[in-house]
Amino acid sequence: MATETTTCCIVGGGPAGAMLGLLLARAGIEVTVLEKHRDFLRDFRGDTIHPSTLDVLAELGLAERFLELPHRTTPGINMVTDTQDVLVADQRLLSGTYPYIAFVPQWDFLNLLAAEAAKYPNFHLRMGAEVHGLIREGDRARGVRYRDAEGEHELRAELTVAADGRDSVLRRPAGLVPQGFGAPMDDLWFRIPREESDPPDTFIRMGQQGLLIGICRETYWQFAYVIPKGRYAELQAEGIESLRRSVRALLPWMGDRPDKIEFSDARMLEVRVERLKRWYRPGLLFIGDAAHAMSPVGGFGINVAVQDAVATANLLAEPLRRGTVSTEDLAAVQKRRLPPVVAIQRMQILLQNQLIAPTLHGTRESKPPRFLAVAEHVRPMRKLIARMIGYGPRPEHVRTPERV
């Protein structure tokens, strides 16, 4: 078994892992990112980039390059009901540099971060590297075991960061079990070709026939059809025409294009809202979805992951440089990030229970929720909603200086 060493080992090359790898490498820390897939090209992932993330990219000098990627922007999210349309979280009400929400394929975003990180000789990215074990010395994590095309490896590190999503392979060996808060729905993702006459922006469609989120991807729509929790098998048993009929009813302007939907081309995402009570063990830290799985409500996933990475780099770069990362240092990351995560998850749970669940079960009129109707006439309320979506309760900023 080949043995390697690094200062920080990051498991997972998603938004949290890729951003943290870039920030630590930029700060002069030896860092190795292990990603089990051979590339980032995986569909039906989050595409939503909020102004908080755009600000971080600007602080890294990457905003212009990001905006050169294929993307679309919208000032907010248009909620379309059977009775009216409402623009939710209008970023133009705020004074930020980027008064919009951007939508970009996640693989392009990750490739941008990886390409920038690769400029630093102390950054190492191992693609196709599947982690399957945790190295321990006493009660302290000292790295991981992984396999790739060349065989088995040990990667020893001062700090191991689990950023490999809500099914993190390091939770069990660390003895950490998340607390679940429930979700009334799952999402069925699929594509439909887009035409020039279609609406120009991403939208939420809520009607008597169900709930649908449409993300505009230039030549096609990426849709999330929201279904009651655990009902996917029942939906399959009803046959594909049942799904097609619901989509046609929600989006009559699509004509016969929903006839192209097939279960074989769709992917079902089990929605979970959960978080670890403790995000760390000696030598080991969990961030992003590995620490707290977010609901898709509000499109916070990528952005909260990026915020976690920025806070982690800000707090741990100096201890990593000294080679003495204490348990107290790791606890400081959770102390910093837990309050905004809890606030966002509580908001998501409230919307799931008060808006989404009644809509899915046909017990609610197809109209915008009351607080949005009120906010339309109360500017401070509209600004508060816009800020909550665009920046979250505690936006992070890059504090680690570049060390070439």
C-alpha cells in the first residue's frame, strides 16, 4: 500500500471541498482533495449561485471568469401560481455588487475552482480516488485509506475534512449519526428541450396539479417535479403518462414536449433535512452536506457549502500552518457555522410544512403564501426576504491572504 502525506486531506471535490482546497492552497497550505468520480460531469446537481458566493468569487479575483461561463441570471425567483405571479427574493432591493441569482451547471463551477487551485504547487487533486477507511492513532484521525486505478493508498494528514456529501463515508467510522428533521417531499429530476419562445428565467410553478421547479439551461429545462415523500414507486406504478399529464397541466405552453419524459431518463432525489450534533472529532472535521444536509428549498446547498469552506479556511489556516490543529480549533468552525445553518434549515422546514406539504396533498389553494402577499406591499419585508435568500444570516468573507 502506497503511503503519502499532506497537511490537509479533503474528502470530496464538491463545492465545499473544492472551495476549501483552493482557499488553503492559496494560503500556502499543502492540501490534497480526493474525489471518487473521474470528472465533475454529473447532472441533476444544484446550479444556484447566490450573491454571497459571487462575493466570495470576487474576493478571489474569479468573478469575471465565473461570469464568462455559460450561465443565466435572474433578479429573484418567479413563483407562478394559478392566480398570480410573484417575484421572490428580488436582489435588486439590496445594495450588493451582484443584484441577481446566477444559474450555472455545477460541473463548470467546480472546474473553475479546480483550475484556479491547480495554479498552486501545494494543491493536489486526485480524481477517481474512492475513500474507504479512516486512519487513526489513538482517538485522533490521521488521514484516510483510498483506492484508485493504481491500487490502494494511505494518505496521512494533520487534518482530514469530510466534504463528501450527506452520505459521507467517514460518518460511521467517526461514530457520528445525523439528527433528521423530516421532509414531506422528494424531487424527480428530468430534462425537457427548451424553445426560444419559452420563459427566459428559472421559475417555481405551483398549481392544483402539483409543484414544479424549472431551471433554464439554455438549450433545455432541468425540472424538479416535487412528489410526496416516498411516493416514487407509486408514481412509477401509475405509469409515465400520469407524470406527463401533470406536467402538461402545469405548463400548457410546453405543448407536447412533456411527452418526451421517460422514467429511465429521470433521477429521483430523496430530500433530507438533517445535521450532525457534533461536526468534529480530533483531527477530523465535517462541513457542507456531510455535516448538514439541506432541503432544496431556496437553493441554499452550494452557497452554504461555500460559506462553510470560507469559514473553515479563515479559522484553520494558521493552525494548519503551525501543524497544531486542536479540537478547540475544530469546535470553533462549528460554533461559527451552526447558527446560520440552523436558521436556514428552520426556514426550510417551515416552508416545507406550511406551503409544500399542503400543496402536494391538495389541501391548499394555488396562490402565493400569505407572507409573500404581504411582503409585496411592505418594502422592508421584501428586503429581509431578499437578504435571507441572497446572503443568508451570516455571510462569510475571505480573510486568508494569498501566500505565493
